[in-house]
Amino acid sequence: MHNLVDNLLLKQSIDADNYTADANGTGVDTKGHHVLLAVISAGDVVGDDADETYTIKLQESSDDGSSDTYADITGASVSIPRDGDNEPYYIELTGLGVDHERYIRAVLDVGGTTPAIDVSVVFALGQADRAPVTQDN
């Protein structure tokens, strides 16, 4: 159990696509894990105007938004600059199960006149209560 596949659970939150508007990612159940690393893959930033903005932030909920609306996690965001295409970005979140709600999702906020960005967000959940973890695929 000294390899990554046995110790990190990978979950997609925002599917790889070209986005021209805000997008909410899929909520991920973090039960049984203590650390989350959001791996953001920013492809082409293709907005035509200089006023475009792109931010990935993390939100939390105790019940995947059923009755507890998702809320922003303070300090858990990253801005992607217009010249930051084809670069990886990261957000680390510690204290899962203690300092944060059970479900975490990524959210893409875009702004400006004609924003367009290729992006995806995958969560790597670590420090599992039980290993090896079981991947979905």
C-alpha cells in the first residue's frame, strides 16, 4: 500500500470542456479522507477582450446541497490569468471531516465580455481512514 493508486482517491468535479459561463462542479463525498487537493487543468484561454476573468473556488455542504446550500470556503480559490493557459493550478484543503463539511465541489466563475476557457478540476483525496482506496473505474 505504498503506491499512489492505493492511497489517493480521484474524483472529477468539473468535466473537461470549454466554458463561456459560470459552472458548478459535481459535489464529492469526502467522508473517510482528511486532505483534498484540487488539481485544475487550464487549457486554452480564448476570450477576445482584456476584461475576462476566471476563478476556480471550492464550496462545501453537509448534504450535497439537498437542504444545506453550498457555501464558499474562505481562502480556497485560485484565479487563472488570461495568459495562464495550459498551466496546472492547485488548491489544497486540509481538515476534512473536522473543519469542513462532508461534500466539496469546485465552481468556475467567469467574467467579462466574451469569456471562454478550457478547464477541468479533479480532486485527489488523501489520508484515508482505510487503505487501499477503491477507484470508481
